[in-house]
Amino acid sequence: MGATFWIKRYLQAAVPLFVILAAVEWFKGSTAREDYLSAAVWALFAAAIFTYAAWRRHRNAQACALCDNLDAARGANAKPKKP
């Protein structure tokens, strides 16, 4: 998995999170530029942690039960489970 994969994964985490956080600010009635900037910073930070954890798990070849279940649901060849 190259850099493009991890960048796409990062953006797939950051963009929806920003939308959710910005919507929360909007529903609270806080529409100041600083509120949306804060939502963007939190989204970028949280997506970075999520992507780093996934990259590290991939790099260390650690099993991910959730990932294996997604592969099986998509019809891909799921990794056999170890006894």
C-alpha cells in the first residue's frame, strides 16, 4: 500500500469528520470563522491519529478483525483465521 492509499484513507476520515463537527457548530448557532477553523483542526488531528494507527497496524502485520470482516462482506478473499 503506497502513499496514495494512505492519503486517500486520511481524506476519507478527515472530510466527513469535519462535516460532522461543522454541522454541530452550525446547530449550536456558532457560525464564527474560528468555530469552523476549530472543527477543521480537530478533524485533521483525529484523522491523523486514525490513519497513523492503521498504518502502524499494517506495517507491523497485526491482525484487524474489523478489516477482515469488511473484506469478507465485500466478497474479497479474506485471510484465514488462525486457531
